[in-house]
Amino acid sequence: MSTLDQNEKRQLEGQVLHRVITDKASGSAADAGVSASLVKKLFLSKEKLFAAVQPEESLLAEVNVPTLELGIALVFRVLMRQERGMQEPWATIPLAVLNSPNPEAARTEIRERYLDAIAQLIGDTTPDRRFASTVTALMTGFGGTMRTLGLFDGWDLDELVEQYGAIVQTQINASKAAA
């Protein structure tokens, strides 16, 4: 492993994670076509493996567009990650919870991280963060179905960004109106 530079190691980790996490069978390393020893060597423990695939809400902080364009920007970024073959953080949210050694703790932790980040991003000040919850549900569903079901295969990407972005944007606008 010492012959790999940091970029090569990160790329290999990403490939292993993708194969382990997206495996349709039991989720074991062998079922994903990689050795358990490679997974252990890269991640050291099951907990570190799950931590590595935790969705990162910090991606939201990098969205630097006017609030009126935020829905389109979020949808566009999902499509660009798919086109570039990158991991989709929105699609990993359910997997991170379901495959966690402690699903209830993972659910609580991921839910709070995402809702806090999205509420701050869209200005949702409602006590139950209802608009942040809806945006999270819309984006998680979109990111997951893009990768697993291919629901929008064949669509014109500009039309898809405009149509689905408008749906997300209605919740962002409602959040601003409720403030």
C-alpha cells in the first residue's frame, strides 16, 4: 500500500466503497468482488468504513448561488456528479443508516447534521425544520433514484434541472416566506 500516493489511495478507497456499498447481496466485501483484507487495510475497522461513507452535508456549504437559484443548483450538482461517475451523497443517506452498526444512532446523527445544514442554507426557522425536511426528502429521493432506478434516463438534462429544480425551489421559497 505504501507505493500508492494519496490520490491513488483515495481513488482506490472510493472504488472499494462503491463496490461494497452498492452490492445488492449481503453487502460483504466478497460479494462486492473485493477482499475483506483490502477493506480492513484501507479502513481499519467496520466503524471507519461506515464513517467513510457517511454523506457529507459540507457539500451544501459549497453551494454559492442566490437563494432563488438554489433548487436548480442542488439538482444540477446531482446530475453533474452522476455524469462524472462520482459518489452521490444524497443516495448514500439511506444506506449509511441501514448499514450502520448502530442504525438508530446513525439515523439521529445524520438527520440532525443534514437538517441543520439545510435549514441554515435555505433559512428555515420553523421549529420542526419542515422545509429543510422536505428538501432533504426531495434530494435524497432524486439522488437515489437517479442512481438505482434510472427514472430520468433519456431526459434532456436542462429540462430535468428546470423541472425538478423548480419542485425543490418551491420548498426553499416557502421557507423564506414562513420566516
